[in-house]
Amino acid sequence: MLVIYRTNEGFEGDIARVDMDTPAAVQTMWAESNPESAAGLDYIEVDETALAEGELDDLLAFVAGYGTRRFYVAEVSGVMSLMEDAS
């Protein structure tokens, strides 16, 4: 699955959407052919089977605007990673 996140100043790491269907190569091609639409966005690939039980549901609920857990994307040891806000 792709986690599409914002890269523009002040919103870095905010998750814009989760795409369970689009392959990464297709997302890259779309971004390259639609630079204005893709400005301020990037993505990471996340293996949903690697998430803890219930975490995918919580992530999807957060992105839909009704979740109680907050997620974001941040660089950890040089790798962009899906994170949960522990506060």
C-alpha cells in the first residue's frame, strides 16, 4: 500500500491519503506527468501485513478523519517511515 504524505513547509509528514491499489511505479509515473498536482506530495510503500494488529484500521480511520490515533511520515535513520504520534 502507498501512504501519500505532504512535503510542503508546515505540513511535512501529514498523511494525505492511503492507496491500497496503485503500484508505486504507477504513482511515480503519475507524479512525473502531473508535476503541478503532485507538488508537495510524496509517498512511501508500507507492507500492510507488517503492521500490528488493528494498526491498519486505525491508520485508515485517521486518514478518514475519525480516528483516535495520529499517524505521520518522518525520516528515521535516513529512511522515510510511517510513525504514530505517541502524545
